[in-house]
Amino acid sequence: MTSPSSHTLPGPIDPPARLLMGPGPISAYPSVLRAMSAPLVGQYDPFMTAAMAETQELYRGVWNTGNEATMLIDGTSRAGIEAAIVSLVRPGDRVLVPVFGRFGHLLAEIAERALAEVHTIETDWGQVFPASVIEEAIVRVRPTLLALVQGDTSTTMNQPLDDIGEICRRHGVIFYSDATASLGGNAFDADAWGLDAATAGLQKCLGGPSGSSPITLSPRAVEVIQARKKVEAGIREPGDASAPDFVRSNYFDLGQILDYWGPRRLNHHTEATSMLYAARECARVLLLEGRDEVIDRHEVAGRAMLAGVEALGLAVFGDVAHKMNNVVAVEIPAGVPGDAARTALLEDFGIEIGTSFGPLHGRVWRIGTMGYNARKDAVLTTLAALEAVLRRFGASVPAGGGVEAAADVYRGAVASTASASTAAAAATTTDAAGAR
């Protein structure tokens, strides 16, 4: 077999410049890309194990949890979802999945593949579930696990979770949430909300590449996982348990992965070093800016994009009161070819936005404002380009309307911040004067 000649080989990778303003993936923070180019070390090098421990502590801050069992699953966000479900669910267990978009269906499918008895409840795409509806289903189904998406990018809806944990505790149900699209850009309080397990991905609000899935597990979830523990032959030691209903996946066996990330450093797999660096930097950047400040930045960017598309005359899909901060779905105007318009945005302006799935495919565009791209210049540039493309395809839109509406939101946010700072300074001065 002959080797190809040099002139038939592809050149070095050289991606085009893109502004990724869809539902994810998004443009990564520059420091995350730099972190990924750092030199590799061995998986048990003291630097590596220290970086793993640092990453665990950083993600406790991101999840707002004290869970010791906070770590990464090597793989995309779906790897984290599958690891959580296959490790927490025994064959025959009942799993309840409230479905309000594509990714609720995904949770149900993964649970089915784990041989669970899956029960679903559904609501219209563009809506979320009242806590009372979920509780009624829990009482009726009596599940072992409730699997609930927080932010479903297919519909842009953000399911409220703050009352669900207490409901699950009251009925003895394990509570898992998929926060792939929401973590970092929307409130998520793992401990305060009573989560037993939650997973996410880097490629949305966390501002990194797809390929690593942060996960956090409560002590209650860890107890369930440890009861299914089976250490593989070849690394098994005397005293290692081998439960009869062990986790049926080796790669996604959270019991073994916990031992890999824990003091034992069990050799389950070789950590994806560059992805660890990326995940560590995503969390470090978020906490450096401030967890609440990053959520506020996403809220302002999302509100600015919403105001901009509405000012362009585009109808917004779904219950806006429950929209995620980081993505908006707009109805494609009549007469405008949705895919051709998206292609024009990409080819002429280097901007990517998304369509959706299932009943929304070809009906809406999804425009994201998340992670590194949850910023003023990205929002205004996207709105200006979208206006130009809409005009090209015959839509009647007000000149500059989208950009001005979004800029007004930013001006208002700056004024509010200045006012709050002035009030805080005045209060501090008054307190100091009183102390004297």
C-alpha cells in the first residue's frame, strides 16, 4: 500500500472566522482555547491530579453545591446524561420524564435503553410545567427517578426547578436535571433546590468546546451508585464489591469514575487532558467574573436580543416569561426562506444562527447569546446582519430598529448599574457616619 503524495494531503486545519450565535456550540472564550494548547502531562503526574482537584472545587462553585462528588465525565454533554441515568437507574425502575421539547425525549430514550420503565408527561412546545403537575404525576407513577431538563434549547424554555426538589424528597424520588444548555447563564442552585444529580456541557453558557460534561452528585445519589459498584477485573483489589445489579456500562459507571477522581485514583480511563484544561478554564473564568455577574450578563444580552428581534417585527415563539436568558426562538417571517437566509448570514457575515427540531424545524430560528458571545458587540452585529438579510429576502423591517432597541437595553442596564452603585455608596457612607 502506497502513501499518498504530499500534494493530495489536506493542509493544516484553518477554520473560517465565525460568530456562533446559534443555540450552541458557541465561540469559546479565548483563554479556554489557550488552555487547550497547554502541554500534556501524565494522568498521575502531581500537576494533573492537582488540576483535577482544582477543577472539582471550581465546579462546586459553578453548581453552587458542597457535593464532594463533583467532577467531569469525558465526552459531550450527552455522555454526562447517560452516565447519570445508567448509574442511578436499575433495570425495571420507574423513571418519570416531563417532556417539553426535544431533550426531554432524549432523557426518556436513554432511560429506556437503561431498561427502565419510562413514564412521560408532555406539554406543548413553548410551555413549561407547573410544579403541581409534576407532583401529580409523581404521585400517580411512583418513580424511582425524576429526569427533568432545565433549559431545553429546542424550545428555548427554562423549566423552574426551585420547588421540584422538595416535592421529590417528600415522595422519596431521586431528582436529576439536565442543565446542558442553561448552566452558567441562568440561575442553578444545586443544593438549595434539592438536586441529587445534575449534568451539563461546556459548549453553551460555560463558553468552551463540546467534549466534557460537568456532573455533581448528592450524597444520596452517591449511596445509590455505590450500592451498584463493580470494579473491573484487572484492577480489582481484595474487598472490592461486585453488586449483582451492577451498572451495565463500563465507561459510564459512575462508581468507578468516582474512584478515579477520588483519593484512590483507580485507573478507570485516561482523563482527556486538554478537555480537563478547557473545563477548568471555563469554570475559572466564570467564577473570576462572578457567578451572579455572569448570569446577569446573560440576562442583559438575552433581553437585548429579544428587544432587537421584536423591534424588527419578528414574532417570538413560546412563553417569553419562561424563556432562557441565553437563547430566543423567532418565527421565520412569511415569504422568507429560512435556510437560505441562514446561509446568507453565514456566507456573507460569518454569523451562524440555528433552526430547530421536530414540529419547529423550518418554522423558527434560534438565536443564542451565551458564554463569550453574551456581549454587546456580538448582539448588535448579529441584529444588523439579520436586518440586512431580511431585507434581501423581501421582509419589511424598520431601518436600524433592531440595533437601536438592543442598544437601549444596554444603555438602561448601564444606567441601572450606575444607580445601584451610587445607592450602595450612599448607604456605605451613611453607615460609616453612624458608626462614628
